Amino acid sequence: MDKKQFTVEPIIWIHSQNKKGLNPVKIKLTYNRKTKYYPVQLDGKNVFLSQEQWDAINEKTVRKENKRIKEAIGSAEAKARETIQAITSNKRAFTFDRFEREFILNTSSKGFLRFFQDYLNEIKQEGRAGTYHTYNCALQAFIKFRNGTEIDPLDLTPDLLRNFENYLKREKPIRTKAGKTVIIKAGKTTVSIYMRALRAVYNYIAGKLPHLSDHYPFTTHQSDRTKYKIKSGSGSKGDALNIEQLRQFQSIEVIPSSPEWRAKLLWMFSFYCNGMNFNDIARLTYANVKKDSISYIRHKTKETERSEEVIEIPLSDSIREIIIELGNPNKHPSSFIFDILTKNLSPLQERKTINQKIKIVNKWLKKICEANELPPITTYWARHSYASLLKQAGHSVELIREMLGHSDIKTTESYLKRFDLSKKREANERLQLWMKKAG
């Protein structure tokens, strides 16, 4: 290595400031007249200083916090020189990409698992409880797959991703809280969700380590077979009741004020309200109820869509009756309509409370259906049943998209495909039954 080709020095970057008016401190690296700048970190955060602070830490004698900052800058400069020495040993050619990979990873002391945890912390701070729960499950699965060992983001190769997929699909014994051993394996939907989580985190890291973009392990177009392709899920959150089954469920008599009665009314409320998701039902307040409609923004899309689309549902007599039966007697605009959530819960507490309520409702729905020879429905069947019956009634996909609150018509088209399959299966079964009778 020709040391004369390199210059390494710490600088204060006067061309930008943070919200406090401070300038970032960076390591300036020049090689063959090309210069790049890399942030200096202390306690995992980029260092920002005023010009006066910068001048102070460059004095011969510094104390307390200034001493820590000066040591962090000196350490970053030393690591930059060590990184250059390491990547050019044995007469290997220097590239900024290789330097960035080694230097940024070394100075941040982070691999993929640490970056994943950082991403989770940001999601948690944003209050995205559902995403946090899903991504944390993906992280825990990946940690088990790696036996707890860290991994360089660059080593997240297509082959490693395929191995992780196979690991998820493999049957694994686990011990329950009751002490029993059960065999579990991930289904198509779980695998798809976990892989999308890994991709999101990889994109997050690539924003910090630009060299990763050149080694992107996920497919970006259909014809690319060298990269890892995330397969679509099975879409099996719930099936749909046909019109006869729906009428039967609607006519079932249950004891007023019993758990079965509450479960049935909540399910019917979801169906009447365009298949409203249980998360949104739980968060409805009387402020959402207008003179002749219910208007709300889907909780699922609040943090993910660029523009928040307000969904409006005509306020039918059936909806009014359920609100009267189950609604909170305190009709203040800020009061929740249904007795599911309480005020001042954190996003994670809200999610835990709603999930627990869904389990309870699903338990009573199952009992109702078993006693009346109906499929064991869940809360999600209301949304699927609503969409399916709209399609069978001949309504356009665009109208169904709007009624369900989907932002993209492709989502609705994919959503409805499985009902087409059910219809085809039913037709085939009827044909085969007719053939048996004819024979």
C-alpha cells in the first residue's frame, strides 16, 4: 500500500446542521483525489458540535465530556487507518466499498441482529404496535436459526435466506407453559411475513451502509432467479360464510348478555360495517359516529400510507341496534363505543388487550357454530364473508376495494381470488355428486 495515496483526518462538517444548530463531526478520507466523509459516533449516536466546542476539544488539555468526545474522534480516526491497512494487506486493491463495509461495521459494532433491534426500537417509538409484534417474532426466529450468533449484513445472501425459509418450514418441538411438548412449523403466510420483515430491515441498513445495495439478496423483478424471491402467503386468515350459512348464523338465538350473545353481536357489527377489522372496532369512539354514518381511518394504514383515507359506512338500523345493545353508556365523543380498550394504554398494551379480546370472542363463536352445525368461524370471517357476498352479488372490484378500505385494487383482486376458487370447488363437487347419482 502506498500510504501517500491516503489522507485521513477528523473534521467538523460546516455545510449542514442538526435542529440544535450543531455541525456533524466526520472522518475525511481521501484516496487518489477522491474524498468521502464518515460520521463519528459516541455511545451509538453521531457526534454534533458547535465550532466553539470543536475548538475546545482540540486544545491540549480537555476534561470530562470533551475528553470523551476527543477520545471517540481519535478512536474513529485510528480505526479508519487500521481498516485501510487491513483491506490493502497482501497487495489487495483499495475500494471505498470495502472500506465502508469494514469501517462502518467496526465503528458501529453492529451486525444484522443489532441493526434489526435498532429498527424494532424505532417502530416501537412510532407506536406501530402491530408491526413491532410481527417483526419481533421474525427477529426471534432468525436469532434461533443463527443460534444467537451475529452476522454481517453482507452475509445475508440468497442461499442463507433460502436456508432460513427451510428452517421455518421444518417441524420443531416446543414446550408449552403447561409443560407439554407440541410440534410446530411455520405456514406459508408466516414465512412470507418474516421474509418481508428481513427485507425491510435490510433496506433500513442499506440506507446507512450504501455498499449493501450492490449485494441486494432479494429479487427486484420476476425474471431474476439468482436472488431470493419472497413467496406470497396462503391468505388463510379466515374463510367466508355463504348466504345460507350467514342467514343461519344470524337467526341463532343466544341468551341476552351472555358471552355468546356479545360475541355474535360483535361479529355481526363487523359484517354490517363493511367487514370492519376488530382492531378498528376496538378503537371506535362516539366521535366516529355521525348523524347517518360511521367514519374512521383504518388503524392498519395510519402509519403506512402516505395519505389517510377516511372510510364512511352508512349507519343502518342493524348497526344502531348493536351500538345500543353493547355500547358504552357514556356517550362522550372521546369514549370508546365498545368495552374493549381503556384510555392511556400504550400501543403495545392496546395490541395485547385487543388480541386477548379476539381470542375470547373466537372461543364463543366456535361454541355457537359447533352447536349449530356451522363452520368454526373467527372474527376475520366477517370481513371475508362481506367481501365474498359483495362479489357474488355482482358488485365491481373497485367498489369492493373502496368498501373494504384497500389502498390498492391489486390487494382487493388478490383478496377475492380465493373466493373464486371456493366457487369453482363447489361447482366441481356438485358436478361429481350429480355424476354419482346419474350412475
